[in-house]
Amino acid sequence: MPSTSIEARRKNDESMLTREEATAALLEERLSLTAFVNTIVRSFHLAEEIFQDVCLKVLASEEVFESRGNLLKWAKVTCRNRAIDVLRARKGRSEGLSDEALDALLAVWTDDDDGDQVGMRDALAHCLEGLTRNNRRILQLRYFEGYSGIDVARILGRKPATVYQALARIHNALEKCIQVRLATAGGRGQS
């Protein structure tokens, strides 16, 4: 009998994610996790730093994860807690979304990406590459660095109305590009 429990344990250990598999899964989910953290800290650079901290925690830890889904749940909770800790340490209190809103976000954040989300993400990445350098800069300042439209205008030396019009055009262009990309990928059965 002891040999069967040893065999069962070995089989169970084999189904666990290795440290390398866990790291690879986190890196595949980098965009999703940093976007989640960005909703809390409202700083792309800080979100990236927190994501890297969580990756290092996985590498340094002896923790073993049963599945990709368990790893991602753990990573989301760890990212959330780390983000709140960082905000409190920097400002003395947590600003941004309320705890209730963060809990709601965590609850609906998908456990496993389905093909539609992966396809959308790939389409967005492709379409962003097609934007001019100037348009990418506007998006970077507005959405990743968190500047208001007025601040973006000031930084770029433009009128606010010009920046808002550019953002509207960029949004429309991205929407059309993504729709075309998804329709094309859907016809081929791949993204």
C-alpha cells in the first residue's frame, strides 16, 4: 500500500507546474496582469514593476501550483495586494479604486483566457504597430502614463482640442483595424 501512495504522490507532483512553466505562464499573461495592476495604481511603470516583483516571487518561492488557473488566481491576488501595499507606502493610504471595486474586478477577471481575448489582444497589438509614432506617443501619454488630455496637449505643445480629435481618430482607426483583423483571422481559424 505505501507504494501506491508514493506512486500517487509522484503522479501528483508531475501534474504540478514547474517553476519554468509557472514563469512562462506569467510572462504570457503579462499584459493582462499589468493592465489589472494599472487599474489599481494608475501608473504603467509602477504596474510593470509590481508584475516583475510577483514574477520574482514565483522564481524565489518553493510554492508549487497545481494548474495554470491556480497560478493566475494566486498572481492576481498577489498583484492586487502588492499594488495596495505600494500605494500605501508611497502615499500613506490607498488611492484609486475602492476595495469593493477591486474585489469585483478580481471576481470577474477571467481565470483562463479564451481564444477571443487572445485574438483581441493580438489584433490590438498588430493595430497599434500600424499607428504612426506620433499617435503611439499620444496613446502612451494618455493611457499608459495616465496624463489627462489637457496634460498631453501641454507636453506635446498642442491645443487640447487637437489632442482630443487625434484620440477620437486613433480610437476609430483602432476599432476598424481590430474588426478587420478579427474577421480575417476568424475566416482562417487563427489569430
